[in-house]
Amino acid sequence: MRHGRFEESMSNLLRDYGESVSFDWRLYAHDILGSIAHARALVKAGYLTEDEFKSIEKGLKTIGEEISAGKFAFSVDLEDIHMNIEKELTNRIGDAGAKLHTARSRNDQVATDIRLYLKDEIAALRKGVCGLQKALVGLASANESVLIPGYTHLQRAQPIPLAHHLLAYVEMLDRDHGRLTDTAARMDELPLGSGALAASTLHLDREAIAQELGFSGVTQNSLDGVSDRDFALELLSALAILGMHLSRLSEDVVLWTTTEFGFAKLSDRHSTGSSLMPQKKNPDIAELTRGKTGRLYGNLFTLLTVLKGLPMAYNRDLQEDKEAIFDSVDTAKMALAVTAEMMGALIINKETATTAASDPALLATDLADELVRKNMPFRKAHDLVGQLAAESAKTGIPLDRLPKEFIREICPELIGEWEGLFDPIRSLKARSATGGPSPNNVSIRLAYWKNILV
Ligand code: ARG
């Protein structure tokens, strides 16, 4: 790269500061795919012979195999993965290798590599999302009859099926899956052919390269082609949102496995101990996901900040995209796999959950609804049932066991059917509007997801 233009060699400090091969080597397989497609287009345009193409293709494939076997010696003097591969190819096959970079810049090359790499990673991430959805559906299904208290403000509110709670995450993950799909669709354009910034005077068939590499189109502006990283931002933002969902689920697991809640137990395989307190069984696994979500947010902000204020077109700042991208992809993939395994092995404590969900106070709203059915305005019903709840709180007598005289005094309308009003199943059965937690709705939705997630 420096031959010709420079007299002095580069400072070692700048070499170490600027090298990216220590992390962008991971793009090697996609870099090689891109180079082979580019070389084929060079043949078609008359800049390479068939024989030269064959030796390029063979050389690149051999280099690829060596890298994947860990037998390739990268050199930081060659800066990045692109130069490392190209230089080694030229060392091995001579002039043909030196022709590979015809009508190409590392700027359109790296933009192509990242898109190719991310299209594959997105496919893996989508699988990971489905894997977690399956684990949640499995857990919900195995505990379909278990009730827990639903919460608002982390105060017990109304009884719900545990399955309804778990399926809420399945819906969230479905949106994550959709965001990943959308992101992949928008990054599905080939930037190769944009050159350094202004394409090339040597014409290649970009559409044919796109087709060979599995892109459904080509970028339409060479400046945008080399400097656009929106597709990576979209992915990092989709992964930040996904992380937020995983973090909320993790927090539920942390809460459920406390002695205070006691709704669930982590399997021993997914629990940690304390170095000091022999009795401890800790949910580090869920806490790590909650913590790692910070990295997913951080990586999004890294890239947003790198991009803001960049003048057109390529600037070396763009090299800073990679570690953020790799880290978010790795972190999200691991978090999905770990969370799926953890949820798949979670042990539900049916008894504690059912006892907590059977607190009669959780059916106070149902009492008010019953009064509404007897033609009372809801605000008045709310007020009367509030008086019952206050009496229960004051005396410590559970709502369903308040003295009959008191009930007759406050809401005589309910006295006839009083006992029957405190059945959580009866309450749930009535919550049958679309999206509601009735047992029938929940089992229909479970069947729906089982069918989708085959
Ligand atoms: N390693 C560089 C990157 O990741 C490749 C492109 C280098 N281009 C350049 N004009 N220096 O962005």
C-alpha cells in the first residue's frame, strides 16, 4: 500500500493504533466470497483470464481453509483482513493476485463484507429468537394450569395464568424477529462497485456480482454505498431492544427465584453458589443477561456516535464499527441461547404460585364488575368494594371472610353469590376478550405458537 508514495515506514505506534486485523479477521470467509465474485466479474469484463481466475479462486480458497484451521499468520503490518488476504494471495500466485483489486477499493470491499457477514449472523440470530420462543412455549405448556398473581407497580394485582405471562415474552420476541427480518431486507444491496467513492472507469457487471453473492439488488449511489452503515445501526438497535426484553425476562427470573416470591427454582445446572455463604443458590445467569444488555445499548451508541458528523464519504472512523457490531452479535446470540436453556430447565413451584394467586384481594375488581352487572355505575362500585378492601386491610380478615353483616351493609347486591365470587378460575374464564388471559385464550395462543415454531 505504501510503496511508491512514501519514503519512510510507518511509526509502530500508528501501526498498532490503526490495525484492525486482530478483530476483523472474522470477516475472512465473507471477504473471500466477495473477492471470488469480484474476480469472476473481472473475467467477464476482460481484465482477467480464465486461468488467472482459477488460480485466484484456488489461492483464496486455500487461504480460507488455513485461516479456519488457525494456520494462517496474520500481520498487523498489513493492517486489516483485506490486505492480509490479498498480499498472501499475491505472494503465492504472483501477478494474477496483483490484479484482484482492479476496479475495487477496500471501502466498497469492507462495506460488502460486513453486509454479507451480517446477513448470515441475522439468520443465526433469528434462529436463536425462535429457540427461546420454543423454550418459553414449552415451559408455559407444561404449566398450563398454574396461576400466579399478575402485578402492576410490582404490587399483586389480579390472578393470571403463568402461561399468559410467559407468552407475553413470546409476543415481544416475535417483534424482535420481525425487526431482524426487516433489517436483513434493507441490507440486501451490494455496495461493491462503488470504488473508493466514485465507482470506477473500469466497468464490472454489478448485478451479476450481486446475484452470485445472494444480494437482491445493488446500491444506487457510490458515496452512500461506501459510507452507509445504517444497516448496522438498525441491527444494533434491534439487538438493543431484544436485549431489553431478555433483561426484563431475566429480572422476572431473579424475582421468581427469591425466597420472597418462590414461584420458581433454577436448575442446579443454571445456578451459582457463593464463595462465602454455603446456603446460597444464585441466579447469576439471569443477572449476567440483565448486565450484558448494557453492552448492547453501549454498542448502539458507539456506532451512532462514530457516524454523526462524518463528512462524505469514507472516513477511517468507520473502522470503529466492527468491534461494536461483533460484540452485539456475539452477546445477543449467547444471551438467547443461555436464556433458552435456562427457561427450558426452570422448575415452577406450583404450590407457592397457586397460593399467591389465590389471595382473595386480587379479585376485588371482579366484585366491582359484578356490581356493574347489577346496573351500578363503575365508580360507585369501585368505591364500595374499596370500603370492603379497607376493612379487610384494617382487621386482617381476608376479603372473602368479612362478616356477612358488614357485606350486607356495604353491598347487599353481592350477598347471595358471595362465596362463588372468589374463584380465580371463574374470574379468568370471564376474561375472554381477544388478548385476555382466559384459559381458553391461553391454550389457543399456545397452540398457535406451537404451530408457528415447528
Ligand atoms: N479496515 C478498514 C475499515 O474497516 C478498511 C477500509 C480501509 N479504507 C481506507 N481508505 N483506509 O474500514
